Amino acid sequence: QLQLQESGPGLVKPSETLSLTCSVSGGSVSSSNFYWGWIRQPPGKGLEWIGSIFYSGTTYYNPSLKSRVTVSLDTSKNSVSLKLNSVIVADTAVYYCARPPRPSIFDAFDIWGQGTMVTVSS
Amino acid sequence: QSALTQPASVSGSPGQSITISCTGTSSDVGGYNYVSWYQQHPGKAPKLLFYDVYNRPSGVSDRFSGSKSGNTASLTISGLQAEDGADYYCSSYTSSYTLVFGGGTKVTVL
């Protein structure tokens, strides 16, 4: 059974880079035709799609974050990474990684990690 | 990209039916049958209820139903139960090869 686990620093200073890893077990990040996604949720607020990556490495990003975000696959570690540069307080959120229910779609996510809280503060 | 529009809150009594709307534009909801719905309880990750408007993942109760008309998608919960009290989010694929979520709807079971 596929499981996702996010990890990374819980506290990041403003202007620094937020780096998170989503470790995948029970499946491979290089599984043919699957997308992997990152979604975040500020405290008490709604969900925001950050970006998605295809198993081949093709990426798609939220236009509002595109200049600061990088999503990548690490097949050697079977993981998906998220980097967000020049963070601000408004980037404080629970960050989730997730995978769609079937290949070749990135418009829905049915397998989610538990989420990891990241606070941006000096 | 602008968030999809959902009512902030909807309430109903046990056994009743409620409907949550999700309004977008012809560039997202209206342009594609790629609308999804999620249920989220406090402190938990979202749970997928529907994708591609009508596709219900296995294990999701058939008391939930999804539909779409024009630029508005809808989620209906029939036979409302106490455990249905949660936040609900819609999302849609967009013409810019991106995803956009709705602002969320808090469902209260009276």
C-alpha cells in the first residue's frame, strides 16, 4: 500500500529556502505515467496547490509561486522534493505531498501524506 | 489564478440533503470535466470524494454525489450524518495547465 511521509525543518527564517522531502513507500516515484503533487494549507485557511511533477520530470507550478518554487524527483531515494525560495511569513502552512488515483492525471489526489507544519519566523 | 467560489458554510439536520456549490469560469470548471471534491476533518489530510466530476473512489459512501452544469460544480450529501461535519473543498484543472482550489465550505450537522 502506497504511503507518503513529508519531512523537513519546522521553522524557517524569512528570506531563506524551505526544503521538504516526501518519502514514498510501497511504490516507486518513477511509476509510469503518475504525477506527484505538493499542496499547502495556511493555519485556519484553505488548500493551495503548489505544483506537480510527472514521473518523467515535467513540472507544473502555481503561477503565484512559480518564480520561487522547484519540485523534483529523487529516484535514488524514492522521494519527491519541494524547494521554496525567499520565504515570507505568509508561506507558513501545513505542506502535503500527494498522488492522484490513477496514471496520467494531476487534477486530483487520493493518497496524501500526513502533512508537515512549516513556520516562517525570525 | 482566482480561487473557485464556494459558500463559506452550509448546515443541515441529520437525514437531510445538502448541496455545496463550486463556481468557476469557462477556463476551469466550465471548460473541463476535471473537478474534484475533498472532505477534511480538523487536523487531518483531505480525503478525495470525487474526481473528474463523477468518479467516486472506492470506499466513498454513495450518499455523496457530484455533478456539474456550466461553470458550476456541485457536491450533494444525502442522508446527512454527524460524521459528515467537516470542511469540503472543490478543485479544478485550468486552461493554464494548473490546478485551483475553492475557498472551502464548512458543513455543520445541526
